Amino acid sequence: MPWARSRYPWRSWLEVNAFRIAALTALVSLMMSARVSDASDDVQRGEQIYDRCLACHALERNRTGPKHCGLFGRRAGSVPGFEYSKAMRRSGIVWNEATLDAFLAHPMRAVPGTTMGYAGIESPQERSDLIAYLRSASASAAHCR
Amino acid sequence: MSSFLKLAQADVLDAPRRAFLERSGGLLSASAIALMAGCESLAAKNAMADDGSDARILNTALAAELEAVAAYQLGADSGLLQPATQRLALTFQGHHRAHADLLAATVRKLGGAPAQPKSDYGFPVERLKAQDDVLRFAAQLEKGAVSAYLGAVPVFEDRQLAKAAASILGDEAMHWAVLRHALGEEPVPVAFVA
């Protein structure tokens, strides 16, 4: 048996592969930090796209449109104190990445009768960035107490 | 007879509307006046397959314009603005009021109930401590308004209403640029707005 030569076969295996393990660890950590950085870039780009929403929306308060704090997992048409269209109240939508993506692509087609008279965001990348920002900001303690 | 047909048979400029146009004087652009005419062209199309979406879009824009009027009032009353800036704020407020009046009149013509001003907009007053804070707050609203109108223009059923919305968009883009300039920022930072 090959490992019979050493009393601690795992030790010699570690010694032989130490360089590979270190390289692999470094690679994985690099990939993870790249992913974190990508996610952070998404949120930053999304924040800039959110500027387009600021005529009507805010994170922390209802305006012409409802507030966005607590958006994810919320049933559409359910923010207290905001007067929704009948269409939105009856839409049955629960906001998540998929429903937001469909709505933001073309609000008036997704929910005919919505008061959000807006053509939508055509670019899937922009929608994805905006949703990443909304996910982060709508649960942020700084904005949403 | 539907309200749209009544509109179609009405004078192009009935008395109250004429009075409104006279009151508004130079503030109304040709496109804005066309908005009123747009009601007639919408009416002429009868009520065909109209689900009231134009009135809803206009009403949403109206609600945002009313908030802008209140926001400029907040700025003007803040005591933070220098006299020249205050004059500018009041001029821009006048534009928003003219937009709001016109949008409300058009919503009414389309048979809708115009949005009303809120008693409290919950503005973030705690963040307004200097003139630049007020200008930045106003610039943010104007930038958002430009995007909102840009998003509304393609979805109007009536092209005259789209044209009028584009006219308002142009005005609010100018506000945004002037406010950026007042803040010492590049007035027109990009070739295209989004």
C-alpha cells in the first residue's frame, strides 16, 4: 500500500499538494471577492438608475408612488396609507426579483390599469441592477426604520 | 352622449379655458396649448378602446407636479436661499404650477378627477440645512421628473398629449440643468437622459 511508507499518509499528501491547495484557496477567495464586488457594482449602478424613480418614489415615505422600504415579499397594493389603483390591489403580485423584473419591463402591460404611467426599463441589465439596489436599500436600516 | 363626444362638439377654446390660457400668459408653450387640443383629438376618436390610461398618466404627472410646487414652497420658506436663488425657485415653482393647472384641466376634460395637493408631503426637512441642500433636493426632483416624463411620452394613446408631455419634459430638464449649474456641477452631464 502506498501510504504504508508513512505513519501519517494525509500529512505527506498535504506536503505534496500544499502549493496546489494554496493556489486553489487563493483562486476561490479571488472569485468570491469578485462576486461580492460584482454584487456591489450592481447595487451602485442600480442606485443611479433609481434616480429615474425619484419623481414619484422614495424608499422611506409614500409619495405619488408607494414607498419602497419593505418591498421584497410584500403583496402589491398593501402599503398602509397609500391609495392604489384597483388594478394593483387586485393584481395578486408578491414582489420578488421575478415579479419586479416583469413589472419594470412594462408596468402598464404587467398590470393594466396601474397608475404608473411609465413605458418601463427596456434593458434587462438595468432592471437587474435596479432590483439589486432595491433589494439592498429596501431592507436597509439607514433608510427603513 | 359620452363626455368625449361632448368634448368634440365643444368650442376649441371655451370660455373657462380661454380665461385660463390668458391668465397663464407666456408660460404656455405651443405644445402645451396643443395638449388642450389633444383632448379634442382624443374625443374625436370616440371612446374607442380607451381604458382611461391617458387620464391616469396625466393624473400621476399632476400629483408629482403638485409635490414639486410644494417642494419649491418649502425651499422658498426655508430662509436658506439667497435672494437670487429664491427668485429662481419661485420662477420654477410657477412653471410647475402652470404644468399642474394644465394637467388638472386636461384630466377633467377627459372625465377624470384631478389629483389634489396633499396637506403634508413628509419632505426630509431635517436634511435641508443650507442653500445647497435645498438646490440638491430640487435637482433630484427635477431629474426624476425628466425621467418620469420620458417614460410617459411613449405610452400616451394620444400623440398630442405625448407632444405636450415632451414640452414639459424640456422645461424640467432646463430646471435640472440650472440647478446643477447653481450647485457648481456640470449643468448638462450627459448627451442623453434616461
